[in-house]
Amino acid sequence: MSKDKIPVTPALLMLKKNQVDFIPRSYKYEEHGGTRVSARELGIPEHRVIKTLVMEDEHKLPLIILMHGDQEVSTKALARILGVKSIHPCDPKTAEKHTGYRVGGTSPFGTKKTLPIYMEETIAGLPCVLINAGSRGLLAEMPPSELIRVLQPVPVQVAI
């Protein structure tokens, strides 16, 4: 994706509609590269790149968890917090059905279905974050306060 051609995505439309103070940041997407590649390409710490993970409980009820790029989600801890038996990542087709986004381009903004959103609480303490803007190779840079204002995620402690 070239830096001068930013695609129009439901995420960007939602950010603009909510007057979010953000900067679109594009990079060369690599299949299965994840946050490691985007952090390297943009010259930022991977800890500030926020993953949007689509998961579901044992009843197939979907949710989104936002996590630092360099950390993983303890699904056992998340299940305990939510009072369910188990939590596991959705398969890519199911995640796409819930969000309308392809895996690698999943944004918590402008999802097809309204899903509950949880966020690792330490994300709120970062000076700024970069989070997927609805297309592979496109992130939105913003203060975490903007992410919190628009998404109103439930803060949790589930990082490992």
C-alpha cells in the first residue's frame, strides 16, 4: 500500500465520524508478520502496536480483546474474568463474519456486528498507540484516550 493512497474503510469512517484525533500510518504488509513487522516497518516499539483479537467463549459468543503487540492473552484469565468456561480465538472465517474485516486487517472500529470489547488495562498508560484501521498494512496512530472514548472497552489484566 503506498503512503499516498489510503483506502476508505469502515474503521476510518467511524474514526472520522467520531472526530478522533488520529494519523493513518501505512506499511508494507507481510503475511503472518503480525505486529513485529508493522513495528519494524514504522520504527516504533512493538508494545505500542495494539492487536485486535477476535475470540469466542464455549457458547460461540464472540468478543474482541485488545492486546499489546509483544504480549499474548491468557485465555484462562479472560474466561475467569468473564465467568465462562473457556475462551479461544475464532477461526479466520468466523472472525471475518463477525467483524467484516480480513484477519491481518481487523480493526475494533466499524465492525459489522457490535461486539463486547475488552482491553489490556496497561494500554491506557501508553503515550500513543497504533491500531489496525481496517485494512492490511494500515494502522491508525492515536492517544489511547481516543480509543477508550470511542470504543469504551472494559479494562482487564490478562497479558502474559
